[in-house]
Amino acid sequence: MIQVKSPAFVPRYEAMSRKDAPCPTFFLGVATVIATVGCSRSCCRRAATLLEPERDGGAIMTSAEPEPLHSPADMRRAHMQKLALCHMLEGIADDLPSRVNRLQCLAVAADLLPLLRECHRFEEEVVFPAFARQTGEEDTVARLKLEHLEDESAAADLSEALLAYGHGRQIENPEAFGYMLRAFFESLRRHIAFERDHVLPKVLGNQ
């Protein structure tokens, strides 16, 4: 049975009171977003203050390069990071057409593809083979891999648009851009939910 090693931030997060707990944006790990243009909710800044002494302990990544993932247990951390991106993309969609934060667009554009590619590499090299050995569900694995390709293609287009808007281009069709954002993060959330409910229990057992 695979041993689960929880991400370093989990005990500290669970120990926080409800009023101090951050929303998912906090765990995205982009220092620029946390310090400058992150979630507008005070929870992120309050939690960042509480965890400031422990930044070097793994609670907050400070690089655009995603932290490497190694064991199937790391899939939970990968899910948290991807859900944080979805949270930020939803915030951008909600702020259309006139309140979009251009710095946030740049931050998300910089992280979106690198994070997805690292998560997909890890899942396809580590998690999916373990899942296939446990269940024999090769068709499920093939479908999930196809969804990875579709998500990366959509993320490339989305990153290009976010980068352009972040550098000052006008959002000519806010309705179409909002649809593009929502189609992406809603699809990604469904993918994560399936992996969480169907793949992880088979790979990790009762851990």
C-alpha cells in the first residue's frame, strides 16, 4: 500500500480557525498573486500573515515553476493547485468586462500551462498506471489522457489571451472571453472531481 505524505501546508491549514482559513487562491503558490493581486478577500492576506514564518517550509511556492510531484498521494496537492487556478479564472470571469485585474491575468497566464503539464505528466507516469493495475480500466485511463490533451490545448489559447489582456489589449468580446474562461475551469473541475472520487480511492485505498 502506498504511504500518504500530506503536503506541508495541510496541518497548518487545518489548525486555522474558520475565520482565518484562506480560500483556494492562497494555495496556488504564486507569490506575486498573494502579495499584489491575489484574491480580493481578506482571508488570503490574513492567512499569508499567519503562515509568513513558514514560507520556506513548503506552504507557499515562490516560483513560476510548479513543484515536482512524485507519489500518487501528491495528487491531492495537484488537485488543490488546479482548483486554485480555477478559482482565479472564475474571479477574472466574474470581473468582466470592466474590473479585470491585468496583473492577475499575467500571473495566471504564466502559471497555467506549466502547472497543467507537470500535473498531467505526473498523473500519466505515476497515477494512471497504478490505477490501471488496480482496476484494469484502460478505457477510463485513455479518456482521462484525452481530456488532458484537450485541457492543455484550451489552456494554451487561454494563456495567450490572458497574456494579451494583461499587457493592455482591450477585451473586444467580454461575453465570448467569459464563456471561454468558464468552459475551461468548469471542465477542469469536472475532471478533478472524477479523479478525486473514482481514481484516488482505487490508488490510495483507505489512506
